[in-house]
Amino acid sequence: MNIETIRNICNKLPHVTEDIKWGNDLCFLIGGKMFCVTGLNEELKVSLKVTDEEFAELINVAGIIPAPYVAKHKWILVEKPNVFNQKKWQHYITQSYNLVKAKLPKKLQAQLS
């Protein structure tokens, strides 16, 4: 897994934009809200939002920790990208996108649909 694969998965989702935040973090957004974040200057680490049920399970997997600053919102930090295969990456990125999109204001959701 590499940053280009993450970019390809994210950018295939509708209405996704990219932004650089905090100097070196590549952020993928839907409706101005982040759903996936990865660093540009280090080994690949990726933060994603997951369901409440998955959060407790995933943070017990070697190579995954609660994401700093946003763990209370059920975000994980995947420190070892090989913990997921390509199919799982596709699933978790798409799920994060959908979870974040579902929290957008209804009017904005309608514009994005």
C-alpha cells in the first residue's frame, strides 16, 4: 500500500477534494469535512473514521491505534499499512467517506447527491 493507491481510492469517490493541512498532511474531504488523512513526509500512516463497533475492535489490532486528537469521534490511525489488504482499504476509506457525508447538513448532502 502506498500514498498513490490511497489517493486513487479516495478520488474515485464523488465530490472528493484534496487539501494540505498542518504543512504536510494530505487530507481528503467531502463537503469540506475530512474523511481520510495521510502524512506526506513520513512512512505511510492513514487516519480514518470508523463505526463505533469497529473502533473498539480495530484499536486492538497491531499496527492500529486511536487517532490522536480525534479518537473520541471514532477515528483510527493505521500505522502499518499492510494490516489491510486492498479490498479492506477500499472498504474502510469508502465507509469513512459515507460516515462523514452522513453528518453533513441535509442541504449540502442533497447538493452532493
